Amino acid sequence: MKKRDRLADGDATLLKGMAMEIVVGPVVTRKGGYAFDCWTPEEGFSRGYAYCRIEDAYYARNAEMRSHNSGYSDRMIACNTVDEFARLTI
């Protein structure tokens, strides 16, 4: 079973020994619009820019994931829920 398959099943404990670069949170409603947050072991939690349109927030999130995905797909985790993001970054 691949790492990505196990993560899709919700096995967050696998991340403890995994060399991970970045965790990208889901698009959420925030004062001023829609945004997503990121977390890295080096920099910690970083709040994303608030976009007025939800489509712009999703576009920026996808662009962020693509920019880091070239050659490092096993070092990026895109979370679909706030609970998943919190579980992986605490």
C-alpha cells in the first residue's frame, strides 16, 4: 500500500515518520473573503491571503500545490477538511 493510499484512509499517525514539506489547508470562509492556510515544519503555520471570490481562493490553492508538487509530490499534503488540517499540524 502506498503512503498516499494510507493517508486517504485517514491514517494521520503515518505522518510522524514521514519527511513532509508542506500541509495545505482547505479553502475556508474568513473575514474579508475566502482563504487557505499552510503549515511547514520550518516556518510553522502561515495564514493565507483572503480572496473576495471563492474561485480565486481555489485557483490560488491549486497553484500553490502545483508549484510545490514538481518532484516533491510525497512532501505535500492537501487537506480537504479543517479537522484533517488541525490533526496533521498539531
